[in-house]
Amino acid sequence: MTELPKIVPLSEQKSRRDFIKGAVTAVVATAVTACSSKDPFTKAGENETKASGEKVKLLSVTGEIIEVDKAYLKPIPETPHVSNEEARKGIPGKKFVMVIDLAHCHNLKKCQSACNHAHFVHDHQNWIKIYPMQEAEHTSPFWQPTTCMHCDDPPCVKVCPVDATFKRQDGIVLIDNDRCIGCRFCMAACPYSTRVFNWEEPILPPQALEMQYSPETSCPPKIGTVSKCDFCPDMVRKGELPHCVSACPNGVFYFGDMNEDVVTNGSETVRFSELIRDRSGYRLMEDLGTKPSVYYLPPVDRSFPFEDGLKTKS
Amino acid sequence: MSSDQKNKIVADLLPQEFGRAGVIWTISLIVICAIGLGAYIHQIQKGLEITAMRDYASWGIYISNFVFFVAISLVGSLITAIFRLTGVHWRTPLTRISEIIAVAAIIFASLAIIVDMGRPDRFMNLFLFARLQSPIMWDVIVITTYLMLSILFLYLPLLPDLPILIASKSGGKIGQWWYKFLGSFWKGTHLQIRMSKKAVKIISIMIIPIALSIHTVTSWLFATTYRPGWDSTNFGAYFVSGAFLVGAGGVVVAMYVFRRNYKLENYITEKHFDNMGKVLVMLALLYLYFNVNEYLVPAFKMKKAEEHHLMSLFTGEFSLLFWSVIILGMIVPVIVLLFPQGRKPMPMFVMGMLVVVGAWFKRFLIVAPTLLSPFLPMYDVPENYKNYFPTWEEWAITISTLAGALLIVTFFVRFFPIIPIHETIEERVLPLKLADHGKM
């Protein structure tokens, strides 16, 4: 995926620190195009911006200082920084749910690799795991992807001593890696073994190190703290689907809002209540009373034999 | 006559300088602590990566060691408070031994939990963002309270001994400074004695619920989760009974060591060993009872989720350790101590050691096997994530916390009488005086 152009507006009020931070993310190519009279990245209607004559200095990613006309600077639309307070509250009026259709999963692991890529998760600590499951000796095996269940009665949140993991009004359970003390009680409390720990200093690509941390992106990961699937609230805020949902070629993952009663797997949008009713949706370990936000559709009328999944390299 | 006797008691019980063995012992403990500190510095630099803990076995010997310390610290309340309230008169020479064990253990329990933290630099978050709903906060509260009460419980009965220590000119410069700092205000007036006795009485009542709480709350760190082996309503009582057992075992070991090294045969008598032996039998049987409940009742049902856990203990990877702990740490002591010959000092010492070592590994068996029996199978992780054997750093740090606790006890004994002098005089000399008085 190519990065969208990022140019940061600069004003007198911005501190020097912000200047550098913003400038570093500016892509030099875009800065150069911004200098030309036509800006190809803005829509035709908006393209009538006149050069103001007021130049600002920017630091390119290659370390050169370049001058850009102030009028051509556009804010980065895709990374509005969400304050910690907002990240803890969640998106008003929403109740996010996921439905995982076991009939179509054959362990391609595209969800896992997309998730790992987006969150800088290394191989040992996959947030998504695709378990080969077999309930009993003579029952049929199937592939079961698991994410964080984002329980409505989350055992992990109950035990956290410092409110580092919390439940938001939109149903998402997040971790504040700036507050987590690394006691790992939440890992012991989670019956779905969904939480992972950053045992060592995470090895990160440069773009991850530059990111401003937010519980909504869970990035960059921090040593000595707990991580897990976050339902990609940063994507959701942009009106996009979580990475696992859009990465799955078989449409296994549906994501949506329970209040709107709509879920989508990217190609097909359906009523959540009808999907669950018609295809006998269920949740994992219902008897524990954790009330997960992730529903499963049983592996009936499968589109692939179980054995297909064994071919995937792990 | 009685004055001679008094002087003899004082002379017998005054703290003594380290002998050769004492010096070697102390230096070894300091060396072990230094190695542990080095390992911990390494851990701070590298993170918990240097341990063998991974996402399944997310708690290891740091936590089981913490539980062990909390457990053994309960002995302070058992010997001093419970025995006091139930009128067990032979407890006097054992009270200070058990109190200093309690204080040392609870201090290192707090340190052990910090060692386990992924971000010890954020320790203050526990107070800045404290969430009272979390069992960890309950533990922070009760452990701090228990530490304070235990220190008072050690300090108040020590007060009458301090003038004796000051008068004896023992302890060297440092010792004398401490005695004066801690107790120069103590004149032994009627009012002071009355206040002190009242305070001790109040504490000995208060400390019992707090002591039960510290270990019950510690058990709840496990029992408030869903996991097989931890999801039990019995856990509080199970932990408390185990704590009394290891505490009593620890006191027996300490009794033997002090008696031998400081020639205290007149004060810690065979009768004391005999009595403690009977206490140990009772506590071991009680703990066995809870073990039957914890393991055999789930084994009778063999629920799917429990099966992996129970089988790993009964016949699987932890079976050797499990059966050794049950047999050597509980059954053998019960059998040996049922015989009067078994309650002599030497066999008592051996049984005490078995109980204490068994109890340490028992805590390990409570923590690790459960974490390695998750509800969803262990999957999609490297092979070393699926089992747990501590690294040398973990061992070094853990052993150094044990050495540190022993070091506190050792230095305490170097400067303070391990058997209360004043109380012993009161018990032994005053009744004689009264008896003399009666004759006249």
C-alpha cells in the first residue's frame, strides 16, 4: 500500500517539537509537488488555492530543508490524533461487534499477517490465532480464528489495578500502554488467552517509532506492557474496516455496529440480528458469563475441506 | 538467689557476636544477595525477556515466591496472636522468632512482587491510578497494614528489653545507638507497662483478621480468575491452612538453629519441640484435607477444562514434583511427628525443612501448571512457550530474596535478643518470688 500524501500545516503557535514531528512525516515528493502551481492531490474544486507568497520551511524525510507555500499545506486527514481521554471514552452511540464465519475459514492467515503488519506484532505474539479445533473425537475439525472477544463483562478489566485496560462505551476493550505496569493479572484472568506481553524491547521499523502513541492504534508497542487485538478503532474512526476484515479473501470476518444492526465483511453487508438468527450464531465459552462481542457462525456447508488449511505454512 | 537467676538469664539471652560460622553464613548471604541484585539489574536493562516466562506461563517463580513469603509471614500471627489469645503459655521463647520471620518475609513479599512487574518504573501508578476493584489493590492494602502491625508487634514487646541491652553495654556502638534510638524513653513505669500491654493486646486481636486477609486476598489473585486449578471457592481457606503449616515449619527450623548456635537449651526446651511437633501434625493434616478437596474432587469429575491441568500434576510433566511435595512435604512429616521420638529436636528440624522446602515448591505447583493449561489449546507459539523452567536469572533473583529475608533475621539476632529477656525473667523469676512470699 502506498502512503497517502502527508503535509502538515505549520503555524506560528506550533512548537518546534511539533514542527519537527510533523515535518518528519512529510513526504518529500509531496512537498515538491506542493511547490508546483498545481497540487494533484487536492480535488479540482479546491484546487483554486492561490499561492499566498508566504513560505514555510519543512524538513524532508531525506533531511533536506525545503520551502513550501503556506497556502498549499493541507492537514493530514487520516491521522487525527485522539486524546487519551477520547480514546478511553470511545465513539458515542456505537456498539461494535464482530461475526466470524467458520464455514469459510481455511487457515489462509491473511487476517493474521495483515494484523501483524498493521500493529507491528512479531510472529510469536499474534493477536489473531487460527486454531485447528475439534470438539470431540468423532466430530469434524474446523479452523477457528480468534481475536480479542471485547467482552461486555471483561475479566481482564475487572482485575486491572491501575485502569490501564478499560471498556469503552462503544464496547471496545483497550489497553493504555503508557499506564500499564506489566503485572500480567489481565493475562491470567482472560480465559481466551488473547493477551500477549512485550517481553523484550519491540523491534520496530522507523515509521512505527515516529508514531505518536494512542491506545486506539496500540502503536508503537511498549516493552513490559500487555498488548492484544484492539478492534482497530483508528480504522473505525476513519470509517474503514479493521485490517483482518479487509484482508480476508473469503469474507470470514464481519464487522459492524450492533446499534445499527449492520455488519459487513467488505463485500456483503447484512443485518447482524438476521445473520446470527438464520445461521445459529454463538459465542465462545458462553458459560463463563463474559458476554463476548465476537460471534461465531458454525462451520456448516463449508466452502473448503479442513485439510486445505494444513497446507498453509505457519 | 533470684537476682543471680536474673543475671544468668540476661547473660544467656543477650545478643552475641557472630562466631566463625556466623561470619561465613552472613557473608554467603550477602554474596547471594549481590548476585541476585546483579541479575535484577540485568532484568531492568533487558526486560522480562531474560526470564523463562512467556505468554502462556505469564507468571512464574517470582509470583510463587511471593505467595511463599506471604504464607510464611502468617506465622507471626499464629504464634504470637493466636497462641496468646488461646492462652498457650509455652509460646514466650517463640514469639520473637516468629515475629521477625513475619516482618522479614512480608518485606520480601513486597519486593518479590515488584521484581515481577514488567514496568517497575511505573510503580507509582498503583497509587496514582489505584482501582479499588482489583484484587491487587486489596493485596497492597492488607500487606501494608500487616507489615505495620507486625513491626509494632515486634517492637512493643521489645521495649522492656532495651534498657537491659543499654545497661549491658552489648551490641557495640551501632547496637547501642539503635537501643537508645528505639527505647531510651522506656523507663518501665507502671503507666508505660500498662499502655504497652494494652496495645499488644489490641494488636493481637487486630492482627488475626488482617493475617487471614493477607493470605486470603493472595489466594484471590488466583481464585478470581476462571482457570482450572484456581477457580475454587475453597482457595482462601486452602491458602491460609498452608500458610500456617509453612510458618510453623519455619519456626521449628529457626528454633533448632538458634538453640544450637546460641546454646539456648534451657529456654527452647525439648518440650517446645514436642509441642510444636503436635502443632505441625495438626496443620499438615489440615492442609492435606484441603489438598484432597482441591485435587481429588475435580479429579472425580474430570471436567474437560480441568483434565489437562490435573493430568499434568498426577502423571504429566509436574508429577514428580507434585508427588514429592505431597509425600515429603505433608505425609512424611505427619507420620514421623506422630511418634514422640520424631518430635525430638533433630528430627523436628529435618521435618521442618521438608515442610518449608515442600511449601516453596507447592506454591510453584499452584502457579505454573494452571497457566500451562489454558482453555484454548496452546497453539501458534514457539515450542519454548509451552513449558516453563526458570532461567538462572530468575533463580538468582528468587534465591537472593530468600537470602535477603534470612539476612534480616540474622542481623536482627545479632543486635537483639531472639528470646524476650524481660518476659522470660517475669515468667521464671517472679513466680518464685511470689512462691517465697506465700511461704512466709
